[in-house]
Amino acid sequence: AKAMSEEDKLYRFNGVLYPILMCPEEHLKCLVDIKAREDDIMLVAYPKCGFNWMVGVMKKIIAEATQMKNESKMPPLMEFFGPEVMKVLTSSPSPRFLGTHLHPDNMPPSFIQKKPKTVVVFRNPKDTLVSFYHFCNNNPVLPSTSWESFFSKFMKGDVAWGSYFDHASAWNKKMDDPNVMVVTYEELKQDLSKGIRQISSFLGFSLTDAQVQQIAEASTFKAMKESSANSHGNMGNVFFRKGVQASNHFKNIEFIQ
Ligand code: A3P
């Protein structure tokens, strides 16, 4: 990644910017062939809205509820799948756990038909922007950038995975679909156990209070940061940066009803 110029790190696929090293065209072209199952469990979040947090939480919920050891070697994001992972995906037992940063219009068509249960995580735009800015400057696959430049690109949607605002308003329109549940970073931060209970019951699982508490304790920012070398290697400190709700602007945003 070092030899690559900053501008070359992102490229457009179907009009949306992606990091070329993680999501080369060969990988993104596979997406359309993913065959969703009704019992897949989906996680959707725009970058930096708490995706990795919920990956940890939801994998633990699924493992507790199904007694399945989730030893899946699939990357948490579908956009990272390539031809090899597609084979693993086909042979994986249900329920499969799949994540994405995609806008609903860019989801593989079979997800629209099969309507698997989908948890969508929102985070207020100000904290998402700040988090994304730091991420770009600490992740070699994304272009380093000044605050001014990143700010204007974020507002225009000229960043990896496109516009935060289009993503949020498009997913928000799906809020009342029976297979969609919207949670916010802010609510989860305020009461993680409550969030775990709500997500579990949405997925049709009933966990004991002890199980909920155990998952919540293992999923605090501190706990996840401490174990991040295992989960994210040398990118641990980059993914688990600060983990706070810095701004209170969320409640004023129109798309949250
Ligand atoms: P900050 O950069 O504001 O710290 P994503 O996983 O979608 O890339 O989101 C990353 C953001 O989620 C980072 O925000 C990260 O610190 C925060 N995060 C990760 N785990 C968390 C946790 N257990 N509790 C609260 N925030 C968490």
C-alpha cells in the first residue's frame, strides 16, 4: 500500500468509491451472485457507525443462542468476499452471519427476495465523520487526508462506500419492514444489555439474563479494545479508537423518527 498514491487507493465501482486493495473489482463483481437465505442474519452499517462492535455482539448472541461455535473464516464484510470466499459461503451451515456497508440499492438482489433478518446500525453523522477522518489517516488502504478535505468529501459523499446521508435515509425508509431492525450507536452506548436483548428477540432467540450480561461485559469498548489484537491484529487500536458519543446532534436529525 505504501507505494500507491493516495488518490489511487479509492476507485469507483457502479458509481460508488471503494478501497481498491480490500474491494477489487473481481470481489465486488461476485456480490451479485450471493444467494441469500431466509435464515441468514445480516448486519448493515455505514463505515464507522459501530460495525465491528456489532459484529462482536451479534456473533456472541448467535453463538450463545444456537450453541454453534462460530468459527467462520469469512470476512465480516461481503464486499471483501472474492471467488474463494463465495465457495465457503455456499457450504456454510445456517444461520450464516453476513455484514455489509452497502446502500440498500446496491445489495445483492437475492437479499431483497429472501428478506433475511437485518440489523441496521446508525450513528450520528458528526461522530461518524470524525471517526472516519481518523480512520482514513491510520488505515493504509484508505487515502490520508486533511480535515478540510475530508470534511467536504464526506458532505458530498466522495468517500469510501459513498454518502453517509444517502445510506442513512435509504435504510431508514426500510425501518418498518418486518425483517429490518434499526439500532443506534447512541442507544447501544447508553444501555448495551437492553440492545442485546432487543437484537436477540428480533432474531428470534431468547437469552437468559446471565447470557445477556456476559455478552455485554465482553462487548464494552474497553473489553473489545483489550482483545482487539486477537480480533483485528495490528489494526486493533485503529478500529477501537475512542468509543464515545461525542456529539448530541443525533436527536435533531430528521431521518430518525
Ligand atoms: P471512534 O473512532 O469514534 O472511537 P466501525 O466498526 O463501524 O468501523 O466503527 C468504529 C467506531 O466504533 C470507532 O469509533 C470505535 O471506537 C467504535 N467502537 C468499537 N467498539 C466499540 C464498543 N465496544 N463500544 C463503543 N464504541 C465502539
